[in-house]
Amino acid sequence: MSRTFYRLFNIFLRIWVVRMTDETVRLFPIYKDMIVTDLRTKQCPFCAETIQARAIKCRFCGEFLNSERAKTLQAGAESDSEPLADGKSDDSDALFACRPSLLGLAPQLLKGLLLVFVAAVLVRLPLEKLLDSLPGVSLTKPQLSLFGQYRIMIGLGLGLAVVCWFVIKAARLRMTRYQVSAQRIEWARGIFDRKVDNLDMFRVVDLKLRRSFLDWLLGIGTVVLSTTDKSDPEFVFERVRNCRKLYDVIKKVSLESDRQTRVVHLE
């Protein structure tokens, strides 16, 4: 809360200084050459905080901005901020691009089919007659009719819920997209609330490849990254095809990124 208030106050103060400076120069032209105020700002490539444009050291994270690592990060950020002419994403520098495979829903599909079978049994099988035939149980016709109506409603509701659940799971998988470049990993997730984020490659500390026997049969796998990013300390590529190629690509470019930015990960 205090940092947000400080930012708002800082913006208000800068606007006020600019207006007062322009008014002073208009009333007293002699001060035109005396008043020199550089109000330009930029973002720190390490912590993304707003600092003075001429600063050589960030006052928030303490990193020096004239180092080779800072210049590499700044060059990557500037290349990403350039808009494309056609308005589409630039995949020319992508080393690997993929989506989660729908085959990864095979275990959930089996469970869903089992529940659909139970729903079909509830709809088709007259359980109230079987219950009435039990010794010591005697149901009237209104009770049998009411029991049958509830049985059909429960069966249809269960079947519809299973179908909707599976469709939503499949839509979420198809709306997820991963893209790996030499500098970072970008991904987009969400159906209605679309979210796009990225992870710098030099933040990757370790990676693992996980494949169950069923994943091996289906030709898919999961790649798990351990990172130093606070928002995504463990990033997961969920059940993608060509998982071994993805693993090799990330391993190679993460080592190269560490070498270029001179980052050393301590165990």
C-alpha cells in the first residue's frame, strides 16, 4: 500500500514540476537555459521498477544497469516490445512450440465413461421395481412413480455433468499454448479469462522429464522446470508431444542463457 501511494505521489509531483517549469520559462525567458530537468524514466530490467533514465544502479534491487547482463536483458526486452506489422505473434525465433495433447485426458476419459455408464443404468434400469420386489418392501404406485422420476433426473444430471466437465477440460488444454525461444518461455492459458505470461530462460534452475507407462504408450510426456521466478517457482509443460525434444531444447538454451548473462545457480 505504501509503495502504491509513493508511486502516485511521485507521478503527481513530476506533473506539477513540469507545469511549474513551463510556466516559469514563459514568464521569465532568462531561466530557459538555466532550468534543465530530466524527468525521463525507464524500467529496471531486473525488478521492473520505475527508475530514472540516467540511473546506472537500481535503487530498488541494487543491480548495476551498465553490466553485460543488464544490457542483454534490456536488448531482449526491446526486441519483444517492437510491434509486428500484421498484428500476429512472431514465431520466427521460436525453437519449440506446442500444446498439451488431448491424449493426456485418457485417464479422465475412462473415469468419465464409467460415470456415464452409471448414469445410463440409472436412466434405463427400473430400480424401483427391483426395490419393490425385495421381501419386506412394499411401495405404492405413487411412490414407485416418484422414485422413477427421481432416478431418471439423477441419471440425466450425472451424465450431463460428466460431459460438461470433460468438454471444459478438453477446451482448457486446447487453449493452452507454449512457445520456447532462446531468451524465454511464453505461454497462454484460459478460455474466457485469457492470460499470457513469460519466464526468462536464465531463471531456469533444473528440469525433469516425467513419463508414465500410459504416457509412453500415447507418445506424450510432462516436463517440469524448477525456476527462481517468484510467480512460477515450478513450471509444468503438461503432457506434450515430442517431450524429449522439448527437454533437450530447454536444457541447451538455459545453459547458453546462463553463460551469456553470467548467472550462477547455487544449490
